[in-house]
Amino acid sequence: MLREVLISLWNGFGQSLQLFCYTLLGGLPLGLLIAFGSMSKIGPIRTFIRGVVWVIRGTPLMLQLIVIYYGPGLLGRGMNLWGGGQGGRMAAAAAAFILNYACYFSEIYRGGIESIPRGQTEAGRVLGMTKAQIFFRIKLKQVYKRILPPMGNEVITLVKDTCLARIIAIYELTYSGQAYIKSDGLLWPLLLTGVFYLAFSGLLSVLLKREEKRLAYFE
């Protein structure tokens, strides 16, 4: 029985890990683009982007999952935007997670960029550097160091938030553990999922701490 449970949980963890990776791969670059938009000097663009961020950050991720997965079908009179099966559900979940976390990441990016003294930008301009050169050659590494701790917190939160995908019937880790309550009346498989979450979160915490120490030369 233990072997069967471990195989089931491992498969569920695979789904959670897949969603985790999709979110980081899409959310990190999108978050940077949103951060630039929220700092734009063009008023309508800045207002629109900040409005979207406000809505996304002010509503539950679970609600966003439901709207993104079921919304197109309800509004389009049965239109199946995401396709069927687990693949379609995963695509919808990835879209919801990427959008949600990109908005959170954008605020972290924005705070890091705006924390860099303006004098550095002015010095770069005096040297004849373009805005892109100033950002990538002067600001980027400093911003990276400053945003690493809050970004790490969001990444750890993402590990646990993947369990919300069960709301649209993705067989992720928690879903796999809970299934044994319904089928066999067993609680311990669900409790065992905590070991998976703790192990993965612990590994990420160690890696993030090492990265913070590596960047200590900026101090």
C-alpha cells in the first residue's frame, strides 16, 4: 500500500512541479515587462497596467483559476479555448498562475529598480550610455541582489499555491493525497504530501540562501 501511495504522490508532485516551472518561466519575464509598463511615462499605459495589477493582486488566485478556465466557455457559448483533458486544464492553470505571479513579481521588480539612486543613472548619461546600457550594465546586478529575498519568498509561496490547481481537477500533489480519503478512508497519504512540500521548499530555501551569500560582495 505504501508503495502505491508513494507512486501516486510522486505522479502528483510531477504535475505540481510542472506547474511551478511553467509559472516561473512565464511569470519572471512577464513580471519585468509589467514593471516597465507600470513605470511608463505614458499616462494611459501606466494607469492601465497598474489597474490590472491592482485587480489581480486584490482577488484570490482560486477565483482567477475558475474564471480563466470556465470563463471562455461560458462567454463563448461552449467554446473550448483550452482543449480537453489534463493538458487543457494544465494550460489554463499555467495561464492563471503566470498572470497572477507576474503581477506580484512586477511590484518586486519595480521596488528594486526604483531603489537604485538616480545619481547612477545621471552618471551613466554623462558617460554617454543609453538607457538600456545603464540598466543592464549598472543597475541590473544591484536590482537582482535587492529583489532576491522577496522574490524567494514568492517562489516558496508558489510551491504551496500549486495545490490550488485542484479546483479545476488537475491531479497535483494534494489532489493525489486527498483521493485516498474518498476511496479508502485513509488520512495519512494526505499528511504525507506535507513531506513532499517541505522537502521541495527546503531545497529551494537552501539554494536561495547560497545565492544570497554569493551576492554578498555588493555589500
